[in-house]
Amino acid sequence: MRVLGIDPGSHITGYGIVDSDKGKLIHICDGSIVTGSKNHIALKLNSIFDAIHKVINEFKPDSVAVEDIFYAKNARSAIMLGHARGVAILSVAQHGLSVSAYSPMKIKQAVVGYGNATKEQVQKMVKALLKMNSIPRPDASDALAAAICHIHHNNNCKLQVASYKKQEIRSKKQEKNLAS
């Protein structure tokens, strides 16, 4: 499974692609979409939309994980973040891909094992989990962490379904044995 992780931001939006193959995590690419703090909002949003579109076309992810909006102290910042997140999701939706959102705390829990981990702890764990040569930039690291979280979440769901199916088979065998 190939997952595109997105860490939306109005100034810098991080992205990262992670493959999962037989339980192994493989770093494909990561980067930052820098929109420029002086640019008009429409130009910033267009830059994010176009860049996500190009990443999807080049790397063909199977699904997308995006960091959910957190409660910001500054309402203006939260609104700007919502705009950036919205155009990133729109770009994804136009490619027909599914989008899963995870809270920053859930992402940190999945990657570091602690929901209140620092940015530096997340960066170090992403580097270790993906066997990268250097620590990724904070925005790209957060996007890669979102992708890793989605892969872990998907694997856990598959394990739960497999466990449920095994229980169902056992129950049917027991019912069959009792009927005999």
C-alpha cells in the first residue's frame, strides 16, 4: 500500500509518501510546499492544490492521510489552516482517492508511542522507522508521520477483521460439532 501523508499549513504544507510492503515501511519521497508569507491567500491555496496534484500524478498513492485540524488559540490561524487543508483534500478528491484524518495526538501516539511527543521526537522516530539518512524537515516529518499512522491503523483493522473471521469459523465448527 502506498500512502500520501499531508501536513497542511498556509505557509508551508508538508507531504510524504510511504510504502508498506509485508510490514516494512519504505520511504519514497517527502517535501515541502512553501507558499510564501507575503502572497495573497488565493495564490497560496492554488500553489498547495497544484503541488498536491503533481505529487499524486507522479507517485500514484493508494490512499491519503491528512493531519486533522487542532484547536488553535488564534481564530485567524485556524481559518487559514482550514483553507489549506480544504484545497489539499479537494486535490485528493479530484483523483478519486480516499482521505483519512488523524489528530496530531493520534499520529504522535502511532509513531512515537506518546501522544504529547515533541516535534523533535517525531522527527527522530520518522527517521528511524523509515531508515532515512537524515532527519526530515518538521513539516515533511509530520506528513510522513501521518502516512505511517494510516498504515498502522490499516494494519490493525486488517488484524481485527482476520481475528473476527477466525472466531466466526471456530463458532461454526463448534456448532457443527454440537449438531453431530
